[in-house]
Amino acid sequence: MKKIFALILAALFCLSGIALADADKPELHMGTNANFPPYEYHEYVDDADTIVGIDAEVAAAICDYLGYTLVIDDMEFGAIITAVQTGKIDFGMAGMTVTDERKESVNFSDTYATGIQVIIVKEGSAITTADDLFAEGANHIIGVQESTTGDLYCTWDIEDEGLGTVDRYKNGADAVQALVTDKVDCVVIDNEPAKAFVAANEGLIILDTEYVTEDYAIAIAKENTELLEKVNEALKALTEDGTIPAIIEKYIPAEEAAE
């Protein structure tokens, strides 16, 4: 009877798509905002809506190295830090830049990737370089994804200095749509999703001059120093054995990153 029950249980695991070998693995919950290609975005894999991208694969590699099962929780970007602080998720990974303001709330792992904030405009725009946003008498409307570093930098550099207005959107796609419909004059966002948005929207271009270069890291609750140490150990090992460089190369080929 016990053997029959075991066979039925195994069959149920197989039918549900859960590996029996993973049943005893503890879970780690990663919070992200899956509207930031190629770091995290939705894609149908085997007819199932799946979150894929650099961060999803790096997180999976870290969890595999540490003996955990990865669970990805999709949420608004602005909610990730709070979710880490309150224990709703174990870590946040969403193309997140280390800033002094964020370090007051969470700890950050070692850097695993570098990002560049760029400016998207319509072809023929009066904004031709980053300097145009800071020129005397400038009064542009800049679209950003709320709570991102694009939001923070534009708030500090432009809005607080009286050089323009920052319009904040829940995700990058909404900010870009606002540019397409002339609600904003430009969008400041990470270079990699910027490429995807420009490719999908005719008449948009990325300016040659970057806004700022920044490092991406993983947000972990301040009291969870054990997890921070484990994640840094995994990042070091997975970088040295080529796993993380290969993941980044898969989504951002070296020749493309050099452009």
C-alpha cells in the first residue's frame, strides 16, 4: 500500500511540473519588476508565461549554487525595497543600482553587472545631448520609471534645480509610450531596455551621450547578513567559473555592449 501511495505521489509531482528532487529544497523569493528587458521580462516558455532575463538566470544560478529553489515575485519596482525590509521577499534583483539612499534601507551584494542610463528622444528632437537638459533656461518634461535611478538622478539634477519636470510611470514601457504620444520630451532609462523600446517604436532614437554609468547589485535585508555572505560567495564563484559572464553575454553580446 505504501509503495502504491509513493507511486501516486511521484506521479502527481510529475504532472504538476514540480521535480520530486526539489521538494525538500528551501525556497528563496526574489522580488523584481519584469518590465526591464533584458534583465527581466515576460516570455512564453513551453506555453507558460515565464520571467526570463539576466537577473532571472543569475538568481537561478545563485540559488542552485546555494541549494535553494528560486521563486520570482513580480511587483512594482518601487515596492521592492519595502518588500525586502519586511521579509515579504528574500532579496530584490531588478537592475537595481546601489545608491546612498537605498543603502539606508537595505544592504547590497557585490556588483554583478554595469548599467548605463541613456536618453530616448523622438527623431528631430531639440534635445540632442545630455547637456541640453541642464542648459540655462531649460524646461523639459522627462519621463522615467518611478523609484529607479533615472527617477532619482532626474529629480536631483533637473527638477530640484528648476530645469524641468519629471513625470513618473509605473514601468519603462509606459514612460516610452508617453514619449510616443508627446506627453514627455524624453525618457531617461537604462541602455539595454532602451534598445528594446526603440526597436519596438519607430521614430525613437537613443542619444549618443549617456546620462550616467552605474553598478547593479542585489538588495538584501540589513539583518540578514548570513544570506548576504552566501550570495557574495556565490557571485564570486559563479563569476570566476564563467557562469555569470556567460549569462550576460547571452543577453548582451560583447560587440553590442561596446557600441
